[in-house]
Amino acid sequence: MLGLLDPAAADPAGHARAATATITDWEHLAERYQALYATADPAALLTQVAAHVRMVTGALGREHTAVRRRRLLCHRATVATLAGRLAYEDLGDALSGRAFYSVAVDSARQAEDDQAAATVLGYTAQLAHCEGMTAAAIDYLAAALAHAERIPALAPWLASVQAVIHADSGDHTRAAEVLRRAEPLVDQPATQPCLLFDYGPAYLTAASGHTHLQAGDHTAARAALAAALDQLPPTARRARIFVLVDLATVEVHAGDVPEACRYATTAADLLRRAPYATGTARLRAFRAVAARPIGSRALRVLDERLAQLAA
């Protein structure tokens, strides 16, 4: 990877890999990033991915063939979206995340790649929502849905994003309606590789659980979130953290503080493996909800974990 990204590096035959790289080389390298995303250190991976975005941008400045230029633009949209996720979701740098997402949106639209455009706009909506800018999030999501009209495989993921935004805004009826419409589409096959977003039945179930939690239906929330936790693959560390924190919140509302802290501590243990800023923020928000019964031993264990995350 370093050899390909460093213009001064040479392969065993003595060729400068960055200077001689083909579009296929770039695409194979991006596939490697996707494989590493679940387990790699986000800061280290972002260094590679950001350099990749810069190198592809440089190649675009030299490329004049329409077909090759479109392929490079599609590729930059994919890699810049991943860079945005690493910068914002994992490392908590919202400004850098927005900058990468902007590059990805412009590239996807210029290439007329609806799937790439819908994907990055969905992530941009999530970012705006997490920053409390609900109106902006809904606007981004509307743009994503417009691009995804002919891509059924994207519908469940975008529905989960939309449902969470509505549920957190207090519109529980709209959130439930969105999820209900998406259920028949959850097994739609993808016509293009869907490598950048989390989709499938488990993710829709998790969104359903979060929607029930926000609506105050703790029994339904517990059932849906427990089902999502069972269905999520072990490598889905980020999604599992969100589900665990939601389960912890359910148990706090149900009055079972030790069980709530068991879920929250499990989430904290997952967070210790690698930085995940949005997951850490969710866990701290849970700790604020659970603040009153502070004398319990279980909460002291959780506080120790949170202190370690802050160190």
C-alpha cells in the first residue's frame, strides 16, 4: 500500500508504483481498505485512505478520456466516503468528515453514479443529525432518497437512517411507517457492490429497536435490540456498540441498573479496541441517563471503563 501511494517508492522491478498505477490498481487497493475497515486502527487507516484520495485527485487532473475520467470519479467518491466515515465517526473530526463527504458527493454527481451519491448523502445526513441539525439532515436524506429511487438495495439502509432521525425528533409514527415500508425490500439483491454502508435485516431490526426505545415501548425495544445483537456479525463492532448502548438504556428505564451496566460495560470493552467517537458519545449520553443511581457497584465499573477511554 505504501509503495503504491508514495511517488518515490519503487516496486521490485524498479518501477515507481504511484506513477505507473492503473485505475484497476486503485480499485484493488480500495477493496483492501474495505476489508481492513472492520478491524484496523482508524487513524492509521485514514492516513492511507486520505493519501489515496489525494493521489486519485492528482490523476483526475491528468485524465482526459471521458470513460476513464468517469471511472476515476466513481472511485474517488467511494474512497472519499470511507475517509469521511473514518474522520468523523471513528475519530470525531466533523470538519474533516464533511470535507471528505463533499468531495465524494461532487465526484458521484459528476460521474452520474446514483448509488455512490445516495450512499454519501446518507452518511452526511447521519453526521448532520448527530450534530443536532435535524432540518439539514432531512434535506440530505431527501437528496439521498432521490438518487436511490432506482436502487432497491439501498432502501432499507436509508430507511433505518430516516427512522432514527424521525424517532430522535419525536415523530414516532413517521419512524415506524418508514421502517414498515422498508421491510419487504430488506432482501433485495444489490446490482453493484455495496461496500460502504451497513445494511441487511439486522441493521433494520436495530433501527426498529431504537425507534421503540424513543417511543417509550421498552418491551418491544428490548425484543428488537436483542434480536439485532444476535443477528449482527461479530465483526460489526460499531453497530454492536450502538445496540448495546440502546439495550443499556432500555434496562435503565426498566429499573434494572446492574443489567444496564452489563450491556454498557460490554460496549465500553468494544470501544477500547479502537477509537470510535460516535460510539463513545452515545455511551457517555447513557451514563448521563443513569446518573442518579450512582452508588451501585455496576456503575462504578462502568465509570472505570469510561475513565480508561478518556485517558
